[in-house]
Amino acid sequence: MKRKSKKKLNCKWRRIPKNAPDANVAYDIIGQIKKEKGIITPELLVIEAEKRKSPLHNCFEWDDTKAAKKYRIVQAREILTLIVVEIEPDEDENPRTVRAFIAPGGIEKNVDSSYVTIGQIADDKDMETAYLRQLKRELDSVKNRIKGYKIFEAVVKAIDAIVVP
């Protein structure tokens, strides 16, 4: 989708990062990186944010010991989210895979960040319903990103047709 005018955009955070400046300020900084370097990368954003006067500086952890520990936690989350299990197919189905571990904190309120198995979710009707609702919210988020493109019209309609109790 091409923008036809050079209007000033009004930017907002979908979820506000820790110590973040106004979203319009962040957008302008990133735009300046693009203008100067010709590209935008996370690495270039970090280089910009290293400057103590950068409005993005306080969004980052600069203590290397703390940052290393946090990064290992990110890597551990990645491991937990990348393991999948194969579901035994019925006679007329193809095999399919689903994530093996789910963080209920993402689907239930007042739950810590521990993970449960997909089997535990399948065995608990309330948790399964909450998980299906979370998946539907994620699909709706994708739908909102693609709905302006004609090529995805059928996908948007299919997502709209999904009803989760």
C-alpha cells in the first residue's frame, strides 16, 4: 500500500516500551537513521540509542551484566517457543504440529510467566478457551496488518469467519 501524500503521521505505541519517548519522536529518530544510512536495522538503532542524549537511550539496558542475563532469558523463551509436538492425525487428516509449551500468562490474568504443556491446556477447558481466544486476537492483529491488500481478501474473510466461544 503506497502513501499518496506527505502528511505528517501521528504515531502511537501499540505497547509502550520501558522509558520510551513519544512514538512520534521515536519515528522521527528512526526516519533520520533511514535518511542518513539508507537502511534501518536494530543495530543502527542501538548505535543511535547509545548516545546519552538520545530520547531512546533509556529504553535500553546499558549495564552489560544485566543485559547479558536478560538476553539469556530471551534465548530461553525462544527455545520454549520453538519446540513443537506432532499431533496424531485421524484417518482423514494430515499430521500437524503445535507448540509444545505455552505461557499461560499470555492467556490468563494473574498467572506468572511459567510455561505449561499443550497437553495441560487441552485438558483444562477454561485454559483451552482462553488460549483459543488469544490465538484469535493474534489472527485479528495479522488481519489488521493485511486487510488493506487485495491479495489477502480471502484470508481476511476467513479470519473474520472464525468464532471462538
